Amino acid sequence: MKSAKIGLLGFGNVGGGTYKILTDNKAIIEARTGISPEIVKILQRNRNKKRLVSVDPVLLTEDPDDIIKDPDVDIVVEMLGGIEPATSFMLQAMKAGKHVVSANKAAIAANYKILTDTAQENGVKFLFEASVAGGIPVLTSITGALQSNNFIEIMGILNGTTNYILTKMTEEGLAYKDVLRDAQEKGFAEADPTADVEGIDAANKLSILMALAFDTYVAPEAIPTTGISSITESDICRAAEDGKIIKLIGKASVRSGKLEYSVQPMMLDKAHPLCGVNNEFNAVYITGDMVGELMFYGKGAGPLPTGSAVCGDIINIMKNMEVEK
Amino acid sequence: MKSAKIGLLGFGNVGGGTYKILTDNKAIIEARTGISPEIVKILQRNRNKKRLVSVDPVLLTEDPDDIIKDPDVDIVVEMLGGIEPATSFMLQAMKAGKHVVSANKAAIAANYKILTDTAQENGVKFLFEASVAGGIPVLTSITGALQSNNFIEIMGILNGTTNYILTKMTEEGLAYKDVLRDAQEKGFAEADPTADVEGIDAANKLSILMALAFDTYVAPEAIPTTGISSITESDICRAAEDGKIIKLIGKASVRSGKLEYSVQPMMLDKAHPLCGVNNEFNAVYITGDMVGELMFYGKGAGPLPTGSAVCGDIINIMKNMEVEK
């Protein structure tokens, strides 16, 4: 059986999940594609960090060039997080003729144009389903089954941490900072929660959604963004008295031909499908001119849901390599 | 600009919707693919039927061979409904080297193996996203972004007519036959509603979902199927007293390595995400071993939602033709 040689940049949560899926579900991937996914090298920057999976030490390297410059590697999977050095590594890999898969919303949102242009110039695939809403297949649906639509509106619950906090505040009447502390203790929120609670993470994801759905790139820092850190119990009570629920919504819509966008807490009618999306779940609500209203719901984070999206992209590239050979 | 030559078999609701999308959204399809979708011929069997769109009469034919045997046609789009002559037309088109897109769940569920085998033998694409849950991108997600998963369970509200009837019975306390008569008057139910209300339509769709997700073809007549025609107001009241709602569910799940499947009315807890799916909407709830739980929600029928899925398949083929040329 032919194989596709895969190099992983990063071996944290998403890297570990991706490794586990390609290993545990290798047989079904081979059966569905006729190609064997073979992990040939893993960049692990911090050898002392606790890992989700154990791995043959011969696969590990601390030198990114062992992956980016290895002529045998077909697909580079970038799961480092952060804008740099991730962006530079992806660009180098593309210029070396390698297909690139990434889960890194910050790097893609910041450098969307140069990344997509460089992939095109070098005739390689650049796929990043995992960068928005984790395991939910929303990006490939926008660029695939829904691509005959002019999109009218996209509304998303794009950040699991803030949705968890708002759900607990709504259902249990707790204060923001008490829920945040509890979420941090349980590992649902980072020690420094700024990127989540101030809406920065959601803005990165909205930037990527807009680039694909509206063919318009808006830098994340140009998206008016308000987080949830100033939401009070009385805000939530007042909303409830009006039959509404507060959710942190990334929204982009076309009004009179103009694209409008924001990330902010919004009061939604309790009957809105997004109001049933609770705790760490994510959802994206899309309106197309032809398909009407759709909602995609699922887990927006976690090693295996995010790894599922990464592996879907890897397999799509593997199938395409098959056609080319 | 290069063009893809498209022949439409059938010009009813779905055919009309597909024609409208390829015409109205031609510019955005060209911008996204670099290829122009060109409808070169339309098989219209009943010239007297009222049409969704008007069309240049020179495009119309009553002879299927004008499409199936035309060497210029790249993509044949089958939207006739019914098992025959639709299946024969699709097989002939594949053998003539044409890619085939179909919205026809009855034909695909009945003849899944010969259709997929014939497409493979002839090196052509056979895509049918529109055959299950209309505009909802569930099939391409199963075979694309989710393809690294072993699927554990699929539960779907797969028929809009029965979901509309059950919603009205639940929300307004009406009797089955009164709601059915009202739905028929409004055009939401067929004059002969048997295929919908007895679960036959849902069984066709479940058969297709199982073939793709579980790599196992089960003929629709082998799926234990119970419809909704014997559901009474008191069934619905008793369910409500237990905090449950009755939905017609197509369900397939793997239990101890064995695939179990049925179409039947089920009592779901009110908190289940499928309980928020009302009226003519469809939804598919999927559990994968890696991605966890996902739900896809949207319009399962109608000329434009179904046409959106048909056009997504057409464009996917167009993009692939581009790679090949």
C-alpha cells in the first residue's frame, strides 16, 4: 500500500489527539483511502511536558528543519499555536512543496493572505478546518457543499470557555469571577484567560469564517470586539425577564451590499437555535441565499474533536495525492 | 473562461431550483472556481407542468439521449425521482464517461452498489449530497471532514412532512388526520402521503447514510420501519407527561460491533438537541469515536435548499475537472 509521509509540528493537546487518531484509526483510514498515513517525525519543543500519548522517541525531534526540509515529508501539520514561529514554518514548508494542514487560528487569521497566496503559488494544499469550531465541519461545508450560495449571515458561538462561563452564570446565577475561577481550577479556562474572555479568540475565528464565506479578509484587530468580562448577574437576569439569553456571538452579515461584523455579547430570543448551545459546545448558524438557515453544532475544542478535523484535512490531501500520482 | 457542460434530467422542483441557482449565482460560481457552469440541455418530460423558472425553449428536450449520449456533456444531473428510469439513465451516463450528480434518494438507496461500482469502473464522480436532508451538508461531511472517525451512532429527523405533522400535533394538540389534511391543502404533504408518513422516505435516506458512515449497505426494505400514521393525541400527551417529545427518527448505531438500525417514532427527552428541530426542518445527530457528538440542522426539502446541495456537488466536480485538465 502507498503511504503518505506526515510530519507533526507540535505535540501538545491537538498534536497528541492527531497522533492518537492516525494511530488508533489507521485501519479505517487505509480502508477508506487505499493509502497509509505514516507519521515520520514530530517536533516536540518541550520534552518535559506531560503528553496525551506515548510515542517512539526516535520520531521526536527538537529541530523543525527535520520536518520542513525533509524531502520525504508530503504533509506538514502545524499545531504549535501562536503566530510565530508557526507562520514562518508553514511558509517554509509550502515553499519546499509540502501540503500544509493547520489548527492555528491565531496564525491563520493574522497571516491569511500570505499563507493562502504562498500555498497557491507553490501548488500545494493549505487546509485548516480545525482552526474554527474544532471538530465541527463548518469550513469545508462553506467551501464545499454550500459553495453555490451567496452567504447572507454567519453567527457563531465560537469559544467554548466563554460559552461555559455564560452557561453557568445563566443556569446557576453565579458571578462571572466565581465561574471563571472554577473553570480555571477544572482546566476549562487558561491561567491567563484574556484571549478567550475578551473575545480575541472568537475574532480570530470570525476573521477566518469571513475570508472563506464572504471572500473578504478582515484582520482580527479590525473586528469590533467586546468580551464577557464585564457581564454581570443583573445583565443576565434582565435578559431573562425579556425572554432572552446572553451569548458571546461572532457575527458577520451583508446589509445593503456592505459586510458588517463584530464579536460581542448578544441577547438572543430563547427560541433561537443558538440558545440551546450550552457549556463548552460551539455552533455556527449560517444563512445562505439559496440554502436558507443551517446550524452546525458540536465540540469546538479538545484533543480528539480538534484532531478529528486535522485528520479530515490530512485525509482529503491524501486522496488528492492519489489522484495526482 | 473554461466551461463545464451540464445536462439536467428532470425539470420539476429540484430541477427548477438547480437551474435558478446556476443562473442567478453564476458570477460567484465562476469567481470561486474559474469555470463557467453552462446548462446545455434539460430533459422535461411534461411540458404542461407549471415551472419554477422560465427557460429558453431551445434548451428543452423530451429525449434523454440528447443528454446521456451527447459527447459534449460533462456532468449529468439526475432529478427525476423514482427508481426507474432514473437508475438506468444514471448508469448509461456513467458508462458514457459522464460525471453524475443525483438528488434521488429512492434510486440511490435501491441501487447503491451498482451505481457506486459503475461510477468507479468508469472513472467518473457520483455525488448525491442532496439525496439526504436536502440542503444540509451531511454526506460530504461524513465522507470528508469526519472521515477519520469510526462512527458510533447516527440519528436523524430525515423527513420534513412527518416532522411538520408531529410538530403541529405536539404544539397544538391536533389529531393526526386533521394535521395531514391541512398539510396537504398547504402543499406540505403529497396527495398520496404514504412514502412520507409510513417512513419509507426516511428509510431510503437512512440506507444512504449507513452506506457512507458505516461502509455497510442495507437495502431500505430491510430496515425495520414504522411510520407516524398510528400516533394518537394521547401518545403525545403521555410522552409530554414524562418530559418527552415524539419524533420520527432514523437511527443506526453500533452496539458490541453489530450495526443496528430502524426508522420509528421515538420518545426523546425534551433536552435532546433533536427536540428543538420543528416543522419542516431536518437534522442529523452524529456521534463519532473521535469527534464526539455533532448536529447538522437545516432545510431538508424545497427547490432552493435541495438545489444548493445539487450545485455544491456540481461545483466539486467542476473543481476536480480543473485539476484533471
